[in-house]
Amino acid sequence: MDIPDVSEDCLYLNIYVPAAAKENSKLPVMVWIHGGGLVLGAASMYDGSVLAAYQNVVVVGIQYRVGILGFFSTGDEHSPGNYGLLDQVAALQWVQENIHYFGGDPGLVTIFGESAGGVSVSLQLLSPLASGLFHHAIAESGTAAMDAILSPDPLPIAQIVGNMSGCDITSPKTIVDCIMQLPAEDIINNSEKLKMFQFGVSTDGVFLPKSPEQLMKNHEFTKVPFMTGITDLECCWLMGSFLAPPGWVDGMDREEVLSILSMFRPKDTDPRITELILDEYLGTSGDRIANRDGCIELMGDLIFNIPAIRTANYHRDAGVPVYLYEFQHAPSILQKKRPSFTKSDHGDDIPFVFGLCFSDGHIKLQSEDVICTEEEKQLALTVMEYWGNFARTGSPNGAGLVEWPLYGEKEEYLGLGLQQRPGRKLKAKHFTFMTQTLPEKIQALQEEEHSEL
């Protein structure tokens, strides 16, 4: 498929309807929001036909502006940002008005997405603009508690873009007035030179009246049944693609891990703090394999896992039914091309959610290998059943499935693998360290320094 990387001409929907559906059949609707770091992706990369057929639901794949076109912001009224998120709201409004023509029930809409799509789902829960447009939500490997997708101070990046575009950057107004006159192609080309800068989510006062953290802490969000989860080793792909030094597969030095950590916690300038974190994840043996494995775990926790559990806690504490999972199976067709220590990596749940094992549609895997083992076909059926049940009733549970416990005070979750296993306190040791123990130790160090002064 020839799919352009970025285009403003993106307001299209892909709709997958069961063969027997008729107008006003009132089938559950599942609206998919694709991932891609808010910089790339398209609805056409995902085939919803198997999920629609096997679960008797209407699947809608939506699109939205990404990158500079979707998230450019000056942090004020001249360019408040979040245009891609407003596109998602427009798509959800369209579904409300039109999905009955395709056999869908506008009163039974589930939004679901993975990675930046999961973040988008979580953000739509926070936005008053999306209230009433959906009734259940599934955020896979991405939530609004992820600092990595936020842009708390977007003006400096806007000034850099303006400068590169030959604009007067003396004020937000002059930047925006100038950039609005440029061809979209020039804007995109300039933004692609800024690989290290991210066009992220802004607290714009429109889509987000307050910061995501404030809204979640105050329980100011749409209170609907909520499912969220992670894979059991989220960051192998990120390490290999972006972060890790050459030869990392064979082990890492402590200093190499420290340099990666400093990218994600730049405010931790006190070496006593960084040493506490490294000791927690790497131990003190100096073993290079242990360092490598600890680094993968640390990155997964910082970027995905801790935000997911914090988000689950906020929704649970607001009295909302919450279902938490850890996806624990790596697709066999991918595993042959990965380092041997890789477990279920970021995105490994997607083929099972969409039943790719049974797909003969427009998306093909270029491989002579068997796409799925028989066990994997059963896992795909199971995952689709959980997701379909949740879309129908707000609970993933149903006949013939391992009981998925509600996420409550005991922090129950379900491990999704070739066998399904309920568990408790997902990632609890590191979560407690990073959210309670470490902040207490940082505060103690600061008080100690203050008393010495």
C-alpha cells in the first residue's frame, strides 16, 4: 500500500460491518484509534474485518492529523494545538450521527487504541468535548499519564519551526500568521528536520481544560467502564530502534544505562538519586546481562507501565469498573527475528485483538511462514471474545472464558497468554519504589541539604 506519511486530508473512516448486519441492527460499535507516537500511522494499516465478523460488531477505524499538522502549538490562543485530538472528536460525532446506517448502535460505542492510540483513548475520557460520544474505553499500552506525549511548554519548538521557515518569531501571533501562509508540504519538510523535538499534547483550555494529571487526580473524566494494560516487556523495540548503544544485545555497562535514564529523568542531577534508581533495577553485581535486562524493565516502567497503573488507580478510585491486563505472548512469526530474550513486546497484542490469524483481507504478512500456530489461533479467538464482550456489556467476562477480575483494592489483573492467569499487584515492587520510596528519599535528601544551609 502506498500510504503518505503525513497529510491533512485524513478525515476518512474505514468501517467493517458483519455480513448479516442491516440498517438499525443496533450492533455494538468499536472505534479504533491508531498509534504511531502522534507522528505517523493510518487507519488502513489495521483490518477490522475479522473482529467485526467473529464478534458481530461494527468496527470503525478513524484517522486524525499527526505531527506538526496535528499538534503544533504556541501554547496560547494563536495556536492552542491538539488538532489531531479534535479530529478524533469529530469522528466520534460522525459515528453518533451516522453509524446506524451501517447497523451500529450509537448508544453502545467503545473506543479502543494502542500506544498513542491508547493515549488518545485516555485523553478522550478527560475531555468534556467527547463526553457522551462513547460508552466504554480500552487503552492498550498507552494512557494520558504518560509524560512523554505531553508538551507543557510548546512555544520554544514553535519558535524553532518559525525560524526554520523564515518567519518573524517575535510573538506567537507573528509565527502563526507566517506559518499559516506556507504550503503544507513545506511545513512538513521543516518539521521532519526536528526529529528530536516532539509535537505533543497541550493543555489548551478547550480539549483539555486542565492538565491530564490534574483532571485525573480530581476525577474529572467521563466515568465509563475502562480496560487498560501493557505487554510484559514493553521496551525491547524502543531499545533496539532508538535508545541502546551498539552491541547492547550482548550486555550493557552501568554508565550506558545511566545515559539512557538521564534522557527520561533529566531533573535527577543528584547522582545519589540516579544511583538509587540503578540499584533498584540493575542490582549492584555489575553483570552486563543483568544491566541490559534491568534497563529494558526500567524504560518500560518509566514510559508505559507506571503510567498505566496510575491511570487504572485513578479510574478505580473514581468508582469506575476497571479491568487491567498484561499481555504475555510474543507472536511466533515475529519472535524468530528478535533477540532471544524478548518477551511480549510493544504492540504484540494488536494481531490478536484484530484476529490477524484468520485474516485474508487487504493486509498481508510478507512471509512464507505459518502466521499463527494453533495455540495462537485460540489466543486470538479468546482475546477477541474478551474485547467483544467488553464492547457489548462493559465487562470482558463471558461463558467459556477464564474469569477476569475487576481491578480493586487488591489490584487484580489478568495475564493474557496461551493460558490466561489471574494475578495481583502488577509490577508492584518497582511501582512502589518509583511512586513512593524514591520521592520520599528525594525529599529527605532535599531537606538534608536545606538544613545544612
